[in-house]
Amino acid sequence: MKIVFKLFASLQDYLPVEAKMTNALTLELDEGTTVQDVIERFALPQKSCKLVLIDGNFVPPESRAARALRDGETLAIWPPVAGG
């Protein structure tokens, strides 16, 4: 199955060079791959995965290990942000 994987802000550094311009990468994954599997595959620090969305829907930290991705979905991850 294929998904679109997007990383934002400082997490973009974890993407391959060719994906950094668009902050997106199409991934070919095995059926049953979870959100947590993708986080681990890219060695993303858990504390930096603050906002995790699948097709715009929030995935809370306690659900990431169980939430399997489906063909055609978009997984987007943002680090904590601060502003003023």
C-alpha cells in the first residue's frame, strides 16, 4: 500500500534530501504498518511528535502503536510549536 508521509518544521530534517523541498514523501508500506512503525522507521524522537494527523484527524499518543495505516492516507507530523 502507499501513503503520503509529511513532516513539518524541524522534523523535516528526518526526510531524505529529495523530499525536503515538498516536505512530503510517498511511502510503500506493508499492510498493518502502524503510525508508530513509521515514527520508528524514521527515528523520530517521540517527544518531537506532538501533533500527528491522518487525513487531518488527530491520532493521540496512546493510539499510535495500534492505528494501522490504510492505502491512500496521508500521515502528517508536527513538532511542538511556540509562538507569541
